[in-house]
Amino acid sequence: MNSISFKNINRLAVPAIIAGIAEPLLSITDTAIVGNIPEYGTESLAAVGIVGSFLSALIWILGQTRSAISAIISQYLGAGKIKEVSTLPAQAIFFNILLSIIVLLSTIFFVEEIFKLYNAKGLILDYCVDYYNIRVWGFPLTLFTFAVFGIFRGLQNTFWPMVVALIGAFVNIGLDFILVFGIDEFIHPMGIKGAAWASLISQFIMALIVFILLIVKTKVSLRLRFPLHNELGRLVRMSLNLFVRSVALNVALYFATSYATDYGDEYIAAYTITMNIWLLAAFFIDGYGAAGNILGGKLLGSKDYNALWKLGKRVASYGIGMSIILAISGFIFYEQIGTLFTKDDEVLRVFYNVFFIVLIVQPINGFAFVFDGIFKGLGEMGYLRNVLLGATFIGFLPTLFFCDYFDLKLHGIWIAFTVWALFRGISLIIKFRNKFIPLIQK
């Protein structure tokens, strides 16, 4: 029972929260700084939002190996058989990086066409191309970092991913200020390109540090050895299920971004701000999902179903508590948050008019994201896939189209995301109850 104590859950959750916000913090830093560029700040902000949406789609779709690795390693650890998966991490990382390079090379020749699909045009399209052509090279580095984070999570260690994430965040923030605005007589202001370079350099540093830590702090080898591990097939199947799941997620993000762009520059700029805040809050909540992931896999491996049931209830309550704190903080600093990102009065008007929905949905995200993490640890990737497909195609898209018909604009987009989160949360809670109540009664 000590493994699901408040102290132990937070020992894993707090570092996971800090580590988890690394990627959204990189994007939100770019957003805040780019939005304050003296010339064409609104267009730059819109471009960062569009590119950020597309890159997040790629990262989330292909970064699912992290959860699969974590689930398998934690289950073997719980069963006392950790040595039996010693060759799996290197094979999984090699597979992940190879796939990322293929995807990268398949996009760089069609950059302009990709962002035209998001309704970008004119100066915004030009900025999208400039920003993406630099940032995309950090894509394989991020996937490598995510995969190693998964190994550490499976070993019940969220401390080192936190350290790496903090270093990456601080490097990115410092370089953003230096490269975007320049230094008199030393560095010429680079604008949106500077933000892209800042992100790329920080991603390289994070990948380098996490590589060193894996070698020094664990017994995991990155030497690719054959034959292929018999769990690689399960890992690939889990990753493919999560791949389909992430495609469904990013269908929702694509339509949201595309509609916001079509509504006008001030709408896509305001949407960019709200989405970055929503993602940042999601990763705060997801820290408890990570604790549920790590401990859930271990408890499943040891077949301790009573502890697993109590774990679900505890981490859900902690996640909802965190989401309520975030929502209250957002309402307290409602005005100040907007001005962090832009001084454009039209963008701020649209932002303030819709931000309250983003805050209201946080408690719903609280239980949805926590149980999502638990189910990843349990290896229930097929069910997670089906839930996201339903949430997107039964919940989000019909709601978005209905709201757009009545010209609700950003209100409609965030109402659709609220329905989407509610669908996920309810589906996961029902499944968790139906699966484990019979087991704990035996």
C-alpha cells in the first residue's frame, strides 16, 4: 500500500509534471515572445500557432512509443522480470527514430502545401514556412528524448526527465530573448526565425543530456542487438493503436486550427494563445496521469488489483484538484495572462471573450487525462484508440460543425473541445469500474 501513498504518488507526479511541460513550454515561450515582436507580431503569432499545431500532431502521433515502452518495462518490473527486457529499449528507440526521419523527409518538400491546408496565406504562410523549415529538424531529437523519458518512467524514475526538461526550458527561454530581439551591436534581431532556432538548439541539448544520463544512470544499453525481442511485436501493436488514437486527436486539432484561421488573423492568434495555455494545463494534470501510468503498470504486473483500484481513485482526486487550482488561478489572473502574449487590442478582445471556457473545462480534463495515463500503464491501448475515435468523430466534429453553423467562432471550437473531453472521461471511468470491480471482489 505504501506504493500508492500520497508521498509516493507525488514523488513520481511532481517531477513528471515538470518534465511533461517541456514541449508545451517551448511552444508557449515562442508564442509569448513572438506575439510581442514590434512589427507583424500578430502574423508571427498566428504562424507559430499553425506550425505548432502541425508539429505537435507529428510529435504526438509518433511519440507514443514512450508510453508503450513505459508500460512494458513497468509491468516487467512489477513481475520481477526486468532483466528479460534488456534488449527492448534500444530496438524501440531505433524504430522510433527511423520512423521520424522518414516522416521528416516526407514533409520538408511540401511545406507550403501543408500550411495552405490550414488556410494560411500571405505573410502568415511565409512565416509558417520560415519557422517550420528550422524547427522541423528538432523533430527526431524530441522523439528520441521522449523515448528515453519512457524508459526512465518504466523504471519508476521521473526525476531525471524533470532535470532535462528544466534545462531545455531555461535554455529555450534565454535563447528566445537573445535571438528574437537580438543584442545591440552583437546579434541582429531574427524575429520568428530566432524563435525557431532557440527551440531547435534547446531540443538538441535535451537529447544530448538525456543520452548521457541513460548511459550513466541506468543499466539500459542503446546497443542494437538481435534477435528482435519477443515483446517488440506487442510494443509495435501498442504504438500503432496509440498512433491511430493520436491521428484522431490531431484531426480535432487540425479542424480547430483550420476553422480559427479561416475566421481571421485575430481569431487564429487568440486561438493560439488559448490552445497553448490549454496544453500547458493539460501537462500539469498529466503528471498525475504519469504517476498512474507508472504505478498502474507495476501493480498490474504484480496482480495487486486492490491497490490498483485505490490508485485510480487517488490519482483521479489529485488530478481534479490540480485542475481546479489551475482554473482558479486562470480566473484570478484573467487580464494579465492575455497581455503576456500580445498587446493587440483585437486579439485580446477575442481572447478574453472565450478564455473562460478553457478554464471551465479543466476539471473535466482532470479525470480524463489521469485515467488516460492509467490505461496506458495497463497496456489498454486498443480501448484508448476507440475512445479517441469516438470522442473526435462522435463528439468533437459534430459539435464543431453545429457551432460553426450558428457562427459561434472560437466559442464553438472550445465548446467542441469540452464535449470531446467529457466523452473521454466518462468512457474511461466506466471501463475502469467494469474491469476492476469484479477483480477486487474475488
